[in-house]
Amino acid sequence: MTTPAIGIVRQHFPQAEITVLANPLVGELFSDHEWVDRVITFDRKGRHKGISGRFRLAGELRRESFDMALILPNSFDSALVPWLAGIPVRLGKNSDGRGFMLTDKYNPEKHAPLTHEVTYYLDLVRHFGISGQADAPRLFVTPAEESKAARLLHENRITENDFLIGINPGAAYGSAKRWYPERFAEVARQLANKWTARVVVFGGPGETGIAADIERSLDGECLNLAGKTTLRELMALIQRCNFFVSNDSGPMHVAAALDVPLVAIFGSTDHTSTSPYTAKAVIVRKDAECAPCKLKECPLDHRCMTAVTAEDVVQAALKMKLNSATQAAA
């Protein structure tokens, strides 16, 4: 969701070297990105752990002689390191007691209406006079990664002509964001039958049990890749999908940034600020008096998710596919 803002930075400073400082997982997203020259990894659990690690990271940045730090996260920590590194221009939101570490501050109105996070990041960079034409969120996959994904699918008897449905039943934040494996399986079964499609199930290492439940419900009629891909491999495989069905999660945003049509299922989280930022997505959610609670685990009966039926998601998918076909024809 930061990529439109980064795109504006690239337009405003076309000759600059743009380096992204990010944790290892986020860094992979930018390891081959047309708007970014380089990635430096912030390893909070390894060499940059604790206060001594922060000083170590600051020293690494100091040696790079950066001219400006554009601080997108709002945490104290994210401003501390550029300050310790002595980067002369440090721009960011004035929050979390970190104003003294910034050379210029963004002060949005305290009671402004809630906006999408993409819009927030764009407003932040524009506040500092950085201008350009905003693009949609974008990620990029290399030709080599595309070829590797195609070979993997071919080894599992999925050809380039097959319509491919991606199912993403996990959500790393917590169980409150997860819809149910048996309902994902029912959606996959119905859509595969309607579209004569193949199904691939995605997930991280902690989501293999959920993916296995779906595979059993489908009597093995899917390719289960949960826990078997790197992030870059996941990106290439998602890009190959013709349609994607997902909880509110990182892979949902990856699909949106790769221009894949999708249905996103929301429950405990607020779709107003974190929905997939694309015209090719439809959100399925049900009103509940306790939602959005933004909790990791539901303390009640998970009513925001139990109310969403497989038929709700199937109908949303059929509508989205029809809309996408109409847009493509136009």
C-alpha cells in the first residue's frame, strides 16, 4: 500500500537512488521493483535486535550518506534509526513522541475522516512537496520467476491454457480474520465447476493445516502449495492466477498489486482503510455490531465471519469475473 507513494517519489526525483529499508519479508517485495534501486534489510530478530542492534543499523545507514529519509511507518522506532544515522533530512508524521527526530513534520487533522492507507501515504509525501501522478499499488515479477512458476504448475499438470483459481485461506494476524476451510473448499468447488478451472491453495508455514483441510474437502482436486513457496515464488504464482479468493491478508494485497481479479472476505478488520486498492476486487462482509473489532482472536461467536456464506462469495466472484471481462472488452 506504500507503492503509490513510492511511485510519486520516483517521479519527483527521477535521477535519485531510492533505497527501501524494510524487514526481511517486506524487503522481498521490493527486491525487484521498477521504482526502487536497492533494499536494505532491517533484521529486528537478528543483527539489529535491541538497542545495540539499532545503533548497528544506524551505523550502516550513516556509511551510505543518504540525503533524505522519508519515514512512512508511524512508530517511534522507524524515526529513531534515521535520526541516529544523522540523515540530514528526515520527513514523517508527527506522532508517537518522535517529533524531535524529524526535520519536517506531517500533522494531519486529528478528527479527519478515516481514509484508505494508500491515500494516507500519498497525502504524507505530498505534504512535503513531493508531487507526481499516483499509480495504483504495483508489484513486479521477473521473467525468470514467471518461468519458474510455469514449470512448477506444468509439473502438476496445470498448463498455461488452464483457468487458475487461487485460494488463500490464511491470515497471519490471527484467527479472527480467517474464514472457514470448508467454505473456501465449497467456493473453490463451485467456481472450478462453473469455469472449468484448476485450483491452487496458498498459505504460509503456519497455515498448512488449514490448506490440508481444504485439500481433503476437495478430494485432492487441487494443488496445495501452503508452506512450500518463498514470497517471490508466491508472487509469481499469484500473478499466474486468473482469479483469487482470499481473507484480508498480505497475499490479498499482492494479488491486487499484480492486477489479479479477486474476492476479499472481511470480518474483524476495517475494509475502509485496508481493502484491496483495485477496481478488480469485490469485498464480501456482513454487518455486525462488534465489527470491526480488529482483534486477533474473537472473544464471542465470530459472527462477522459465520454470517458470510459460500454462496455469498460465489456470487461475488461471478459478478467480479463478469465485470472484469466487460472492462477488458472495453
